Amino acid sequence: MKKLILSAILIPIIISCKSKKVVAENKPETKIEVVTEITMAEKIAQGESIFQNKCGNCHALPKVKDHTPENWKLILLRMQKLAEISDMDRECVYNYIVMQ
């Protein structure tokens, strides 16, 4: 009787400890990553072009030194929608301005 009770307790424990086989799907990698690196010089040149063409298209261009870098951030945020430029373009313009 003891053997039967012991077997009834041990068998489920042994079965639950048995390693389970995991089958992983073998899918080929289809992810293609395209990396485009723009140098700082290219960003500054792009910023200058945007500043002159977009900003200068509507009004006389302000002197870069008339405002602090912190003020330029606010000015560019305010003017971004009016000039219809992306966040990246705004960043390029900012880089151009602070490098002057």
C-alpha cells in the first residue's frame, strides 16, 4: 500500500520535471535595414539652405547673433509650422544658426 501511495505521489512529480521540447519556427530573416548617415557638415549646409529659402522667402532674415541659442529654439519651434518644415529640417536650421 505504501508503494502505491509513494508511486502516486512520485510519478506526477517526475513527469512534471521532465524537460519539454520547444520547437522554434525556422523563418528566414526578412528585415532589411537601410542606414543613411548624414554628416554634421551636410546638416549645416542643409540648414543654411532651408534658412535662406524657407525663412527668407517670407521675411528679411534676422541676424543670427541677435538671439541666443535658447531663443532660437523657441523661434524655430514657432516658425516651423508656418515654414512647413519637418523636425529634422528645424534641427538642421538650428545647427546652422548656432554654428555661425
